[in-house]
Amino acid sequence: MPIDLRSDTVTKPTPSMLEAMFSAAVGDDVFGDDPTVNALQEKAARLFGMEAALFCPSGTMTNQLAIRVHTQPGSEVICDTLSHIYLYEGGGIALNALSSVKLLTGDRGRINAAQIKDAINNPDDVHAPVSRLVSLENTMNKGGGCYYDLSAIEAIKEVCTQHSLALHLDGARLFNALVETNESPFDYGQAFDSISICLSKGLGCPVGSLLIGKTDFIKKARRFRKAMGGGWRQAGYLAAAGIYALDHHIQRLRDDHTRAKAIGHMLQPLPEVEEIYPIDTNIVIFRLPDSILATDYVAKLAQKGIAAVTFGKHLVRFVTHLDFTDMQLEELEKSLKKVI
Ligand SMILES: *Cc1c(COP(=O)(O)O)cnc(C)c1O
């Protein structure tokens, strides 16, 4: 069995999570009568102190639904150049929302209030797209899993309020940030108009993401989800995993962070490692010298039984997760020394 550090999406349900899934009460969610889906959505809304939530198959769908509802054709979305919504969602902003993007260069993917203020177009200038939405990502995947301070987000919220912009959070790994900062989901619920969280990443579910926001907003998102073919039926079996994860898998994210830092220590002495990004949560990104292509290095890792992904021409990413154990960590250390 290879040690799979490609992503925190690769986890399998634990026996207890599977048991919760097997015993879920289900109904037809298109008719709105799957009790477990409804319970998950209510639980998530309550957790963030927001009005409503929508259970969806992926974080791409929850982000894209949010962008679609917040914008109109010809709008502009302000985000960092490293954002998942821009880089990894199949051009969805153009495809689904017929909208433009204003890309900013933040600190490892984290943009600030002053930058955003400067990026807002004059609403009376017909040359410019209409600035409508700011989207933040926390933790920031391409920035190596770094996270925002809530105070920075509150300053951004103020700019958005002054300029009538909506504020969305791609919180695929928000709980990884929250266990580090000890901030609460409730504080985040007050700052954002909409929040997307992934259950299928560090929280260890097989499938699923949640979009959280106001009742009216979620009602519109539900309509677009249906039009995208995302209306699902006895999804309660999957929602049961989500409820289980929110109850049992948040605090343990700290273990993933500890193991990620341990990997950082293992990489430090290796001659082929030029730079390691600061390790703040469960993501480890490191740079190889110009003489080694990341694709070649990842192939060599695979020969040693380690699965990883390239994250640039000379960048490699490891992500720790629920199925990555201390025993595997020990094995990893031995294997890493023999890659080159
Ligand atoms: C994984 C991820 C998503 C959503 O991905 P899906 O595979 O569509 O669930 C969104 N944003 C970030 C930052 C992610 O890492």
C-alpha cells in the first residue's frame, strides 16, 4: 500500500462513520424530505450562526453556485491569483456566471483590505466590469495551507460593505484554520455573505460540501444546483457521514498539522530540497533545484511507495490527513532519504 499524500480527499470512511451512513434515515432530497440531509444543513447553518445551508457533491459546485448567485453577467470577482476558484474550477466563473476576474497578488494567496479597495472599479465607468464579489480562500491551498487573521477579514468585510460588494469564503479547509487560531465558525458566519466548506477533505467524508448563507441566497443556489444536475435523491447516506465528521473529526485536524510539521523536519536535511514553504496546517510544499523537474521527482517518490502531486515546475505538495498514520510517517522518513 503506497503512502498517499496527494490530497486530504483520498481518505476512506472510518468504521464508525460507515456505521452512521448505514443507519441513516433517508428520503428524496429533490422533494426536500431527506431527514438526514436536512439535519446536516441545519447543523451547519447553526454552527456558523447563519440562516441556511445546501449540501452539494463538491466544493467546486458550492463555490460556483455562490459566484453565480452573487453576480450577474458582466460582473467582476475580486480574488487572489492563486485562488482555487480561478485556477482549478474549469473556468467556471466565465462558464457559469459570465463574469470577469480581477486578480490580486496577496501574501501567499491572502489579499488585504487596502488591495481590495484599490481593485474596485468605478461603478459609473461603462468601460469597466461591475465589481460585485470578493472571494477569499482559507486555508489557502496554493499558499501552502496558510490562514487569515479574523481581524484582516473584518477589515475586508468593512470595505465590501462600503462598496456594496458581497463577500464569499472558499473554506474548503476552513476547519484546519479554526483549530489553529481557536476562532469560532460563528465569527466567520458574521463576516461572510456565503461560506463553502468541504466535508470530503480533512474532515474525512467520502463526498460532500456545504454552501452556507442567508435563506434567500440558498433558495437561489438550490435552483441553480438543480439546473446543473446537482439535485440528488437519497443523499442522506452521504449527509450522515457529514454529521459524523462535524461531531468527531474537527479537533483531530491538529494531528494532521503535527504530522505535516514533522514532514517538514524530514525534508530539511535532504540535499534536493531547496526551500520548504512555512507549514501552518496540513499542507507541505517544497521546492526542488532547477535541475530536477517536479514530475520526475514525483515519479521517483512513486517508486518508493509515496504518492504526491506536482505543484509547479519544481514544486511538490504533500497533504496529511485522517488515513496518514504515525507508522506511515516513520516509513516516509526512511523512504525520503532514498529518493535521489
Ligand atoms: C478541494 C478544494 C475545493 C473544492 O474541490 P472539489 O474537489 O470540487 O470538492 C475548493 N477550494 C479549495 C481551496 C480546495 O482545496
